[in-house]
Amino acid sequence: MVCALLFLTACGASGEAEKTIGIAMPSKALERWEKDGDYMVETFKELGYQTDIQYAQDQVPTQVSQIENMITKGVDVIVIASIDGEALTDVVEKAKGQDIPVIAYDRLIMNAEGIDYYATFDNFGVGVLQGNYIVDSLELDHQAGPFNIELFGGAPDDNNARFFYNGALSVLQPYIDAGTLIVKSGQTEFSRIAIQNWDGATAQARMDNLLSGNYTEDQVDAVLAPNDAVAMGIVSSLRSVGYGSNDRPMPVITGQDAETASVKSIIEGGQSMTVFKDTQQLADVTAQMVDQMLKGEEVTVNDHETYDNNVKVVPTNLLIPIAVDIQNYQEILIDSGYLAASDIE
């Protein structure tokens, strides 16, 4: 009997220690989300936590169902990278009703009191980096131009997409107003330039239309692309009409996420730059925040003002992104171990 009691006590103690973290991710369609998920699972495992990770393949009802299942299973914390930041209010409130803390991961979840914390990068700063890269590459402070630019935005249901765009326009708009930069298509409103699901094929089709409608004789000098998937679609469109040759050089093309294909494109002279957001660092920070919550410790945040989800200002741990191009990709991406040299050969 004593042995049995000891066994049961040990099991009880073990059971209490084995907490489970639910991780709801948007999709594996973008390389970065799969990396984020892998990093988080690995980091939580090192901290002694189990994980229940689900990918919703960019289907909002699927993500809602997956989170509901996590709540039913009684996970201890849920980390959510939302597909649509406006669509998860009810399910987040369900989690709150079960006293399950929720951390918004990289994308802010709107209109939900149950969001405890937010872990992300300086998303406005991402756009600033992209805008400054265009300004510096075209030497806009030293040349009158005019230069032709076209603008692309991210997914309209991703709150971050507007942060990226607003950050870029905070840099580019004065040059547009001054006539140094010309948007020949006239398409500058976010609603007109947004690319659903950050889809490269959709971006390619839009760029095809922009080229045929506005650039049969004129040259495109720059394209603001919000991320690498969109940028790669733009590169494909431009190459199909002869850009990338000595007679018709590639315009300046921005990006984000440091995806392998885009890094290769940068090396080969296609895409110009990408904004590197170290997803391993974000995963580490998020795991640390969860660990602090579950241990009753003060959770590390560094922003208490910026991210208002219409219900509350969400305490945020904000990380700093880095601009990467042909000049520094080796140091930032390869030497750091984020990518292997063989990945981009």
C-alpha cells in the first residue's frame, strides 16, 4: 500500500509538471511559419513543456476549431499566430472563460479582452527599413528623378500588413508628394494594393497587369513588396518581360522574412533586399514569456503603449528587425547559423 501511494504521489507530481502549450499557426504555405512552429516546439521541449501545435492552412474556421479543441483538452497556455486578427474574438474569450492565458504571436488579435500578451517584431519598423532601402538605393536625396515605383501590400486580414505599409509610406510619401517618386498606376490605397494570403501568384498577376497597363515604354525603378512571397511573384513577372538584363536592369525590390528562395534571388540579382526577423529569437522570447506566466513570475515586456486591440492596450515584447541584402547576408544569415550555406547554393 505504501508503495502504491508513493507511486500515485509520484504520478501526481509528474502530471502537474507536464504542462501543455497549445500553438495555433496559420499555415505551412509560407516557409517562415513552419520554422516558427519548429522553433517553438523545440524551445518548449527544452523547458520541459509538451506542445499541441496545429496549422490551419489559412482557413479561419479551421483555426477556430483547432483552438476550441485546445481549450477542450485543457491546455495551460495558447500561443496564436492568427490568420485573421479580427476573427478570433469569440474563441479567445472562450479561453479566458476557462482561465487559459493567450499570447498573440507576431499578429495582434483584435477586439479580445483575453489577449494577455503580444510577442512580435517592430512591424512599423519593418516598413521603415523597406522604405529607407528604396530611398538609399535610388539616391533620392541626391537625385531629382522622377523614378517610377509601384506599391504592394500584404494580406488585408493581417493587421501587421498595415503596420508594414504605414511604416514604408512614412518614408516614401514625401518623395511621392514631391514628384521624385511616381506611382504610374495611381494605385496607392492599401485596399487596392493588398495581396490576399500574401500569395505570390496573385502578386505576379497584379504585376503583370501593372506592366501591361503602365510600362510598355517606361521603366519600373522600384517596387515596394511587403514580404518575400509577394516579392518572388513580382520578380517572376518582371523577368517574363525582360527585366534583369543589361538593357533592362531589375528595379529595387523589397521583401521580408529571409526565405531561402528570396536569399538566393538576392544573390542572383533578382530581389534586392529582405527584412530579417529572427523567428528563432521570437520563439525563444515567446517561450520565456509563457514560462514566466506559468511560474507566476513577472513577464518580460518592453512596450505598454503601441498595440491597442480596440479593447485594451496589450503588453508587448517587441524585437528589432534587420535589413539584409547582398552586402550583409553572409554575416547576418549564414555566419549566424540561421541558414546553412548549402541552403542557398
